[in-house]
Amino acid sequence: MEGLPKIIDSKQLPVEITPHPYMMDHRFEGKAMLPAVEAMQLLAVSTRSYLPETDIHCIVNARFDKFLYLEADHNSVEAFNEIDVHANGAVVSRLITKTRSKKAFITRTKEHVALCFQQGPQDLKPLPLDIACSLDGICIEISPEKLYRELVLFGPAYQNIKGTLRVSKKGALAEIRAPISETHDKLLGSPFPLDAAFHAACAWGQRYSGIVGFPFGFDRRLIVNKTRPGESYWARIVPVNTRPDQLIFDIWIYDLKGLFCEAALGVRMRDVSGGHMEPPAWIKDDPGDDELKCIRDHCSALCVMELEAPGRPSEMALSGPERVRFNKMGHQRKKSYVAARLCCKSLFRKLSGNDLDTPAHVITTISPDQIHPCCPVTIGTSHFSCSVSHDSRFAIAVASENNVGIDVEEISEKVLKSQGIFMKQTEIDLAQRSSLGEIMASLRIWSIKEAVSKAWNINLASSWDRVRVTDIGLNRSGFLLTEQDCFAFHDTVDSHLFTIIGRSS
């Protein structure tokens, strides 16, 4: 704890650690260990017993240096809380154990956890709700069963990610729970939600960095509303920095109504197994894979989102006008509508200098005509056109300084049944000769005409009639509109085709 003012008081307090049966489920290489979240609870309770006025809800400069292993057949573990009170009011607390060598009669002291309870007002601004409850990017979906069977090898008491975990390059999103347990006084709230959020961060590290990471410290933890046993929450994991020796994340936890509960910032994770633990092959991502490169190269900004990714609090991110439309929709339409609105709000933030200050419900992404999407900005003078699309899996929004159209379609042979409606005979012939196959070629023609209708603001039937596709390629196609040569650009993700059209203002 370098840089702290002079110590004005010190105290060593005994701490009795009871290895409750549920704690045996928190394991490393088969051995039960005291979870970091439980250690923080122990130190908070012990420190409050000596200094009742200590604010224990802001913890800074936490370090988890050495595992404290637990034995199921032991009634308790004797440990100590070493407290230093500094002149500025900061209270440093350390969890230590002492062992005595039978042969050498030497007492060895191990420091397992060190942290500082920071005093005074806190100024943390929560992550905006539209970011906290959604996830930009192409996701891998991991079931809780597979997560805890193959990635995070903890027993049932610590399997608290509820439902599908979604992980993209932009982070992870998970519904987590705080089960009812026999844990001690919960001065910091239930220990389980933050522990489960660590699991989501661990899964991200295994996918994108090839590291099975355990938390070994964080910069700051602020608890605003304590998590409660029996309740469920949302955790948003944001990657901050990745290095070969460590990963750094910010973790944000909200309740299901969008209430900010707590944050752990600058969470540092690393491989503590000495290379013995490796991620399974199926989780590893190709670091060189640039998702939607063609689409990205032909717009100013984009956001793509899985329809299932937004969490339950996402409805609270809608503005008043957006909610008016939302309330009139059926369940499935609401899902795609919310995802599209969140994509547009993401564009707003990206094009406004990474604006994280504007509340989500203040951002309206509907044009005055109450039909078309829009992309407002808070800085600069550029005008950005916006286009959105969705299919059965994705919603996508793109913005450009020129008029732009985007379309996403699930690849299916159904497109062949309606060729005579939207394709000219020359286009049918072109699709049948295409090296891509008739389905992929026909879907590109359909998608081009969908995107043109948005870029040129014409109805779809008019686009079918006025557009003539002249060349079909894997990532680039050509077409004529009023005898003008134009181009479309494509990307394919799994079984979904993305197409973008742009034109000069």
C-alpha cells in the first residue's frame, strides 16, 4: 500500500474462518480455497468490530497474493486481521495466517489478502444502462452446464451464472444469482454475485487471450446497493487491457430493474497454475479474425447485437418516444426493437467521442417522422445517416456521413421460392451461374435491394423494379440503379448474410 500517509494506529485481531460445507466447492486444482469475496467479507466484519465507524463499502488497492486452503475436516482456520489506520483516514486491512515449524521452531507468516477501506464521499458514475445490459459484437453462447464443466471447475455452491453466458470481443454479459447460504454477516452484500462475475471474466480470458485467469487484485470496488440472497442480477464485464501476463476488466452489477448495485474496477486476472491449466480448444477464438470487416470498412460506425443478448433491464434504457412504440408491440417484435435501439444508442456514443455521460433514456433514436432510425451526436458538426436491420438472430445499425443502407438475412433456401417476385430474369440467370451457389447468390440480390430501399429511401417494391444486379461476389457485388454503376459489400457470419449500400449525399 505504497503512497499512504503516516500510520497513526495499528491492531492485530484474531479471525476465525469457519470452512462451511459450501466453501468446499470453491476449488483450485482439486483443493478448496477461501474465495476472495469471502476474504473481503471477513476483513470487513473484523475491521468494523474494532473501528465501528469505518466505511467498508469502498475498497481500493486490493491484492489476493496467496491462496488460503481449507480442509473439510477442520472446524476452523486461525487467522489474523492486521489493521493500519493512516492519517488520512484510510484503513488498511490484511488477512494473514501463521504457521510454526515443528523442527525449526520458526513461525512463518503468510499474507493472503491486503486491501484498503477508503473513507469519504465516492464519485463513481455508473456505466450507462444501455451499455450495462447489452453486448456489442458477435457472441459465443455458453450454457452454465458447459461453463462449470469445462471452463470454471467449481462445485454447485459456486455455479451462480444463471442462463446463457454471452461473450464477444467487447466483453461478457451474464445473469447471475445470489443463492441463500449459511455465509456469515453480509456487510458487503452476498459474496456470490461478484464471484460469478469473475467466472464470466475468466471465460472471456479463455476465449480471447488463451488464459485461465484467477483474480489477484483490483483497483477499486464500490458497493452502492448490497446484493441480497435469493435475488438475481446482471453482470457486465468490460475488457480494459490485455497483456500476456495479465488481463484487466471492469465489472458492473445491476439488479433486474436496472438499479446499479456495485462495481469492481481494474480487476486483474492471471494464470496462477504455472501453465498447467489451459482452455479447451472449442473456446479459443482466432485473434486475427476481423468480424464484419467489409461492413466496417464502408461506414463510419457500426454496432451488431444478438437479439438474445440484451438483459432484462434493457427496456429501462428506452427513451419516452421509443417506449411509446415499444408498448404497442408483441413479444418477438419487442425483442428486435430493443436490440436495434440499443445498437443506435451505441452509435451515438461512438460518434460522440465515446460519450459515457449521457443517460440512456435521454438518447432518442427515432426520427421526427416516427418511422426511420436516427443517430444523434453530441459533438462535431457532421451529419450521420443511420440504417438498421434485424433477422432471427442479429440486429445491426450502421452510420455514415453519406446515405447508407444495411441488411441482414438468415441464409435459407426459402429465397428461391420468391425469385420471380424480386428478381429479373437476367438476375435469375446470374444467380444460377454463380460459383457461390444459387441460394447464396439469390440472397445477395434480395439483400442488395433491401439495403438500397433504405439508402435511397424508396419502398421495397420500387427497389425490386429499379435495381438490376449485374455482378455477384463473395464480398462485393455490382448493380445498376437508374443506369448508375453502384456497389454493395457483404460479410457472412455463421449462416447470416450482411450487406451494406452507400451513396454520396
